[in-house]
Amino acid sequence: MKKFTNLLKKEIRELLTAQLLVSLLFMMALFYFIGDVTKREVAKASGTQTVAVLDFDDSEASRGILKGMEAERFAVQSMAGKTKEQAIQASKDGDAKVLLVIPKGFGQSLTDFQVREIETYSFMRNFSMVGSRTSAILKGVLTAMNNVISDRFLKAKIPESNPDSIKNPIKSRDYVVVKDKMAEGSAVQIAQLLSSQTIFIPVILMMIIIYSSQMVITTVAMEKQNKTLETLLTVPIRRTSIITAKMLAAGLVGLLSAGIYMLGFRSFTGGMTSGLEASSGMTAAMRQLGLSFSTSGYVFLGISLFFAILCALAISMILGVLAEDFRSAQSLIMPVVLIVMIPYFISLFADLNSLSLPVKILVMAIPFSHPFLAVQNLYLQNYGAILAGIGYEVVVFAVLVLIAARIFSSDKILTMKLHWGKKRAKATTV
Amino acid sequence: MSVVLTVQDLKKTYGKLTALQGVSFEVHAGEVFALIGPNGAGKTTTLRIAATLLTASSGSIRFLEYDLRKEPDKVRERISYLPEEAGVYKNMKGMQYLRFMADFYAATPAQEKEYVDRAVAITELGDRLKDKVGTYSKGMTRKILLARALMTKPVLAILDEPTSGLDVLNALDVRAMIRRYAKEGTAVLLSSHNMLEIEYLSDRLALVDKGLILDAGTPGELKDKHKAANLEEVFRSSLR
């Protein structure tokens, strides 16, 4: 155990360099900064919106509509007394995102039940995701105007009525059923909320697996590049201990790196999705449907992820043996990255459980798919599927470790190499 | 002198390439046994098999009472190996490296201290041991590696080209060190293609070429046998 600890400490020290820590902290600070800026922009965009209005009609009806808009989160900036060109210029120079031009006779048309056009000018000042909300604002303005107009009309014609009941005489009471549980709520909203809450999980899984693999492949390749491997292999420590120490160190440092990255990434995307707040009713519905992770759920996910990491580490360990130096190790990590990408993208854009059989078999054969599948299965309480996935990961890991141990205990650790398009050297040191 | 290493009819092939065609020799306690020969003769392969890095295709190799193929872990506790192109963990300080290596062999903290103290004395690097190994010259690196190989006073030290890349003064220091440890009882199996160095350093030697031992004996015996003035002439004569 003493020898193993000695080696483990060395492996961690080799991987956890000051350069790595500085770069991780820098990335985290950068993500936090970008997230903070985005959050402020999103808050600005979803707050009170300034709408410039040039009201040529200036009738009681048009004034009433504008008053109604003010009640619905719009700051109306009057352009009274200006020509249309002057109003456009003034709006362009100001901070209004939309200019409405209400034509003369607008109020009269409403009285006569005539459809009347109003002119709208949208000012696109940038083309970012947040900046392109102008069209949404415009849509909001028109909806608000139509609501005010129709409500006023209905109130005038049928004073004792509720305009909303007349406009929307059919209302639905929505229920969502998940397996044997039922709760009141909208399926669309629940799906959106669930997706916003779990969007990080595949990203975290992918990053941890890729980071750890990169670490372990690097540690083997660096031993070769720095010519320290031969010495290490002749010291009195079991080869399996060398493999385990390298895998454990890489796993721990990979976990730390991914954790730091994720913290930064979370504050970055947190800024992007800060508008998506869960209503208490929806949260209660999700709880009622069992769509929240319990402690045992997290334990299952953790075990599945742990074995996926171990599989990735074992594959990388074998690939590391093939590498001649650090550079070739970086190329060799690509297959692992690509294999992790398959379940990652499928989990983001499709339901892994509803794929066609051949694709499903392919995805299931990838050991890294199972933590991704576990997330979905946990929500559906398919514990049998989760356990089967973990069992499969354990078997794959055992096979891979046996292969790695055999390689490390044989001549192959020194003789196995990939020759990228190069001819095998005829004269070697013998 | 007791036999430490017994090599009998050792053969090694890498695919179609035959590196060793049947090598046999013995190394005794307290002697320096050298393998000399040109590049590609099979010296490094022999040393790597003796160091438990490679396994022989056929033949037998025993260290004391242990069969290397069956009990490599036992063997590794009592031998040390210095590869020709060995490196050191560059992020470690010299002292840190010596402690790290000593920890694998020492059973107690007192023993670890003894090994480290011995290594510090061998390196003669003084305060430079507080610096990172990445800042060392080639000579300093080779010295710290040699110190690592000798600090435990192994039963058998396997040294592949121990003075490779060293300047004259450093090479002299290293040779003196090897002789001193052999005198204290360590058996040394080394390889070199510097025949003058071997003539000074070795008690016995084997001339190796194309995976075969051409001749073996003390430098004096071989020179007499081949009526040669030095080992280079012995080697040329044995090739004929």
C-alpha cells in the first residue's frame, strides 16, 4: 500500500501542475465573466421595453390603447409633433427597439370594425441572440394592442361580460401522466423545465469522461517520452498497481478539472437561461410525477458514471501504450472522444430508448452510453435497466483491465507502437 | 564468489527479427561483467531480459534462486536497472526524485533515509538537489540516475551504457563509483560499445555480435588468447 500511495502521489503531482490549475481557474473566471455579462443583458431584454409611438390619430381610442400597453410592461415614448422621418431618426438615436406609427382615422376604423394597418419599425442594433428579441417585442406589442382593443369593444357591447371568457370560451385543464403517477400541469412546460434542469448532466458526463481519458493517456505517453517508463517498470511494485495508480490519479484530476470547468460553464449558461424560472406549481407537479432525482437516483447515476470513467480510463491506458509521445497521445484520444460524442448527441436530441434496434444495439454496446441512459431511466424509475447498464459496464471494464494488465505485464508495453504511415524501422536497439 | 545471475541459451525474437540466438553466461557477486559489441548486437535485449522488462523467447535466466519468468516481483526488489536513455521526472526536484525512488525499496523510514543519504553522496550535487531535475545538465541527470540505481546497494546492478553522453571527468567519476560498489559486493552487469572503458572497468566480459557470444573471459585472458594489445583488437580477431 505504501508503494502504491507513493506512486499515486507522484502521478497526481505530475498531472496537477501549476499550469493546469492556472488555466482551469482562468477558464472558470472567463466563463463566470461571460455568464455575468449575458445574465445582465438577458435581464435587460426581459425587463420593461421602450416602444416609440407616433400617434397621428390622437383619438380617444388610440390614447386608450397606449395606456393599456403601458399597463403591460411597455414604456411608451411619445413622438408627438414629429414627422414620420423625424420620429424614425429620433427612435434610431434613442433606445426604443420598435416605433409604431398609428395612422389618422385609426380610432374611427375601430368603431366601424374595419381592419386598419399600423406601421412598425424595428431597430436591429446588433445580431446577438439577446439583441434579436426585437421581433418578439413587436409581437408582444401587437398582441397587447389587439387585447386592449378587443377587450374594450366587448366591454362596450356587453358590459356585464368577461371579455376573456368570450375570446377563449374553451379552456383546458391539463394533466400529465408518467407511468403510474399523474399531476396537473402542461406537458410542454414540464418537458421544457426538465430539459432546462438536466441539460448540464450530459455535458458533465461527457467532460468528465473525456478529461479523465486525456489525463491517463497523457501520463502513459509522458512516461515514454521522458524515458522514465523502463525505470518505473523495474522498481518493485506490481504492474497492476502502476495501472491502478495511473488510472486513479487521472480519474481524480479529470474529475477536478471537469468540476471546475462545469462550475464556470454553469454560470455561463445560467446567464443564458436566467429567464427560465420554474413556477412553484410546475415544480410541485414534477415532484408529484417523480421527475426529480432522489438520493438513491444520484447514487445510481454516480455508480454508472464511475464505471463509465473506469472503462474510458482502461481504453485510454491501452491507447497510451500505443503512443510514442505526448503528441501522438493527443491523436489517439480522438477515438474515445468520438465514441463519447455518440451517446452525448443522441441524448441531447433524441430519446435513446426509442431508437431503431440496430442503432440501439450500437449505442448500448458503447459503455459510455449507460450514464446518459441512466438519467432518462431514473426519471422513468426503470431501475432494472440502470442496473443492467451498470452490470454491462462492469463486465466491459473487467475485460479492458485484463487486456491492459496483460499488456503492462508483457513485452508489449515496450514494443507495441502505432506507426502512422511510417515504415517500421529496420534497425532497432537490440 | 557466489553466482548471482545465470543465463543459459537465451533466445529472443521480435516477430521475424532474431535479437538473441542463444546467449549463456554467469555473473558473480562483487564482479563487473560486461557485454561488449556493436550497436544491434543484442546487449540491450539481454540486459532488458535480466531486468525483467522483457521475457525470453526460450532459454533460462535465474537470479539467485528465482526464475525471472515466474517471480519477477521478487527479483525487482533486489536488482536495479539503469537504461541507456533513461529520464527523470522533470517536475520533481532532485531530492524529491531520490525519496520517491527510495520509497519503493525501503521497509522503514530509517532505511529510506539511509538510501537517500547514500544517493546524495553519490550524486555530489549538493544544493542543486533542491532544484527541479528539468534544469539539470545531461551529466547531472546521469549521476542522479546512477545514484538511484546504486543507493539500495542492490545484489545486481544492470547498467546499460552507464557513461553514455558524459564528458571525460563525469565518465571517470561514474566508472570509479561502479568499481567501488562492486568492491562492496554488488554484482554489476553492464553493456558498452566503448571497449577501452570496459578494459578498465570489467572483471570479466563477453564479446557479443548478432545475438551470439563470440568469446568470454577476463580482459587479460582474452588479450592473451587473441594475442591482441587491447579489446578492440580482440573483438576484431574474434569476428574472423
